[in-house]
Amino acid sequence: MEVDTAASAGDAIIRILVFLDAELRVQLEAVRRDEPDSVHQARIRVRRIRSVLAVYRRLFDRTQTDDLRQDLRALGAALGTARDPEVRAKTTEDLLLAHTAPAVIDAVESLAGQSRDEHRDARRGLLALFDSAEHAALLDRLTRFAVDPPLHPHRAQRPARRSFRQALRREVGRVDERARAAADLQLDALHELRKKVRRLRYAADAVSSEPVAVLGARTQRLAYAAETAQDVLGDHRDGILLARHLRRAIAGHALNRSAATGVGIFAARCERQANRELERLDVALDGIRELYA
């Protein structure tokens, strides 16, 4: 369903929001059924909607979008609480090799088991949230917003292609500012940069992919470049956080010397791999700048 190139920004953004709202509902039902990867996919859908509301915020009445974005952020955080320990359990076990010492295997599997327990507890909390009146009200409000959003009376009438390009160009500028702030490679600053490139990715993808393709191949390449930068930053952060998790385990558990040494080796390996990921970051960011300078 490609949007007419003469479509207004308001018409295009409504179609995008309706599609994203429907996608989110499908994924939330998949979470209820405990389908594989459903929590991750639902979290992505929440982030896509929040990204569209943020990057194209000039098209809306901000007094309404700000509250909706905050409520969606809380939903995304609840999904993250269930997702993160699930990922940590898998990545912890993936460290094991065929020749790993039995004492180290026991220590690592114990850590992975703790993460799985956290995941099960968080999933129960997530399902309780889904059954709440607050959650139902949020989904109802989101659907009503998607169908009939509070559009800006003048900006929403402008051509969609021009409005979206301008918004994406501003967002690239924000990514560039955040990249300069993260030049010292501190983990928190890199995380803020990752959130910015992720937002850019989802906003670019929303206006250049089916079923609502307003912009073309250049914007699709922008989404891909932002995804590459997001992956680099995500792999780096995941590796560093896993290393910290392993080191906390060494400090907080009564591991024998062999197990503690083996887990420490795994932690150091995670850090080395994480730091190698950052070697690709400048190239990824340059790809974003070149597309929407």
C-alpha cells in the first residue's frame, strides 16, 4: 500500500500509526501465548511507535503525545524486565565450550538458571499487567490516537515527503550531537547514542517500508545504516554488561578457585569482544551522516 507521493503528512502518519498499532496488538497476544521471541518483538513494536511519535512530533499536539509516549515507555520497560534476563541466560550459557572445566560449567549454568528464574518471575508480572485495567485503557487510547490523532492544523497539511525528510534530517543532527557527546566511549553516553540511532532507524523505516512507503531507497539505506550502528552499540553494551554480571558473580558466590578463574576468563573475553565491536562504530555513523547530511 504505497502512499501517493502527493499525500499530506497527516494522512500518511495516520496510516503508519494504524499499522503500527495493529502490529503491537498482534505481538502482545503472542506474548500471552508464550510464543518464541514474542516479548522481544512486542518491545520492538512499542519502540517503533514511540520513535514515530518522537521524530515526527511536530505533526501532533504535544500535550497529548508526551503522555502517550511516557505510558508506552512504561510498557516497553515492563517488556524489557521480562526480556533482559532471558537474553542473559542464553548469552551466559553460550560462553561454554566443549573443553570447559566441570567446575566452571556448574558455575555458569547456575548463573544462567538464576537468570531464567528472574525471567519467569518477570513474565508472571507482565501477564498480570496485561490483565490490568490500566493496560486495557492504554491500548484503547493508543488505538483511538492512531485512528484520529491530534494533528497540528497547518503542519499536517504539508506534503508528507518533504515533512518526513525534514524530520529525519533533524534527527540525524541529534544523532551527530549525541555521537560527539559519546566520544570518550563512556558506557552511559554510548547507551544514549544507541537510543538515538535506534529511534532514527525506526522512524526512517516507518516512512520507507511497506505497507506505507512515502520515501524511497535512500531512506531505506538510512534505516539500514542506523540499524548497523545500533547493532554495534548493542553488542558492545551487552558484552560489557555480561562481563560485569560475571564479575559480580565471582565476588558474590562461594566459587572455588578453578570456577572463579574460569568465569573471570569468560568475563575478560566478553570485554575484549565488546571493545572490538566499537572499531566499526565510526564507519556506521559516517554512513548515517552521508545519507542525510
